[in-house]
Amino acid sequence: MKKLIFLFVITLIVSCSNDTDDIKDDNINSAPSITSQQFQIAEHAPTGTVIGTIQASDSNNDELSYTLESTQDILINETTGELSIGDGLKLDYETGTTLNFTVSVFDGATISDADISLTISNINEFDVLNESQKELVEHFKHLTLFQDPTSSTQDVMRKWDEPMKLYLVGNFPQATRTMVEEVIANYNMLTASGNFNISLVATESESSAQLFFGTKAETENVFPNMYEQIKDLTLDGYAISSFSGNSYRSAEIWISSQTGALFTHEMGHALGIGHSNLCAGENPSAMCSTISPNNQLLGIEQNVISYFYNEDMPTGLNEQQIEHSLSNLILMEE
């Protein structure tokens, strides 16, 4: 009888042990899987352009959500992982070819992250400009390289790399002085995007440019070198700018009448702008070789001057470099 009881107990213990081994834990979570990834996009891609979609997975088939950490304005769809260009992101191959950022993926319990890189590819900026923008680039080259037949063409553009200090030589009637101040204010408005401006100074010693109002004959005593160049010519005004390297350092300007168009024309020359070819029609440019009192700087020429003296437009560029740099600047400002 004792032997039978002992066997029964042993059998019961073995049976309980087998039941425990068959239990499985269905609540163990696996972290989502994401690896480093690379994407590519062309420079100057507009806001909203899709970069690509982050690839991630989860072995538990949990729903995933995505977040992104970057100092750049790159957007990510929290549900799909799609990347796109934000409003504040300007892609410029010339200033940087790669952007790096981190993407995190969350399965409701665990977060995984990975490093992502975006390569920026180079394009020919001029090719993607619209027709109006291309006209601006061509007129910029025409003016800043003095390509009009009435001028001597320059190999590179030149401009002032520091403010112009203008001294008024001789007697300026109040009406003439007022006109001068108005033209200067207009130019200063156009060059406000850079570090250049024009200001009137009280003495010749502190000036870098001089303006004389009078007859051509009177320029002989004021600007003798200029007079030798113009004495046999029929002119109402003239400007000579001297440069060092590719930057203007000084200027002499003469006007014979107090019309704003004439001073606008000669100051344009002093700043590095040649004659315009937009001289037909009812509204010819103030930079035409022949002008009347009603001529004004055209809208396209105001844009040329603004870009010419933009702080991101270097001096000394040749024609090809102008096309590249200006096209890039136009697209960056869109």
C-alpha cells in the first residue's frame, strides 16, 4: 500500500512540470527597425518638393510614427515618413553639398533612430529661370560690362566695395542741391541690400567722389584731366571713376543742368553702370546715351542696380561668372 502512494505523487509532480513549460509570453515588444539612409535632391528645389520616404519596419506589426531632428527646415509626415522641403530651406550647391539630420521612429512603446543624409546636386541655374529673369540677367551683363556700342566693353564688372563720400564742388543753388539729394536717396534705396551707400560730405578732404555743376568750359579748372577728354565733344555731363583691382576708389562727376535724369545718368556711370539699350518707345531709360529730362531708370534697371550692389554679389566677375552668380542669387531669393 505505501509503494502505491509514492508512485502516485511522483506522477503528479511530473505532470505539473510539463504544464509550466508550455506557457508563452505574448506581451514582449521588439523595437522598430530603422537604418541610416541617403537621399538626393537638386539645388533650388521649391518648397513642398518630396525628398523621399524613410524606410522602417516593426516585427510586431505595430503602427509607426516618425519625427525628425534638424537645424534645417526639412519636414516629415508623422504617419508615412515622407520627407519634403519646408518654407525656410534654400538648397544651394555652392554653399553646401550635404545636409545631415536624425529621424526617430516610435511604435507606441519604443523609439529607434537613425542618421539620414541629403545630398544636394548641382544644376545650371540660368536654365531654370523664367523668361523675365533671363532678361534681367542679360541686361545686367549689358550694363555692368558696358556692352553698349557707345561704350568700351569691360572684361569684368567693377563696383564700389565701400560707401561713396560725395563732395559738391563750387556753388550749388538750392534747387540743384535738392535734386542731387533726391537722386542719391533713390540710389541708396536701390543699394540697401548691400553695404554700399552714397552720402554728402562737407569737405573735399573727406570725400571719395566730387560733383561739379557748371559749364563744360568751367571743368577745365575743376577737373583738368576730364576736360582734356571732353573739350572737343558735345556733352551735357560726364563721369570718370578710378579703380584699384576690381573696385572703384574715386570718381569725378560733372553735370551742366539741374535735371534729375542727367545726374541719375552720370551717377550710374560713376557706380559702374554703362549705357542702356532700352531706348525705344515712350519710356526710354535714363541710362541711354541720349537722354531727355523725363527719362528715368526703368524697373529692370532698378533691379539690376539692386543685385549689382547686393552683398552676395562679388565685384570683378566676368560674363560667365555673372550669369552663374546672378542666376543663383535670383533663385535663392525666390
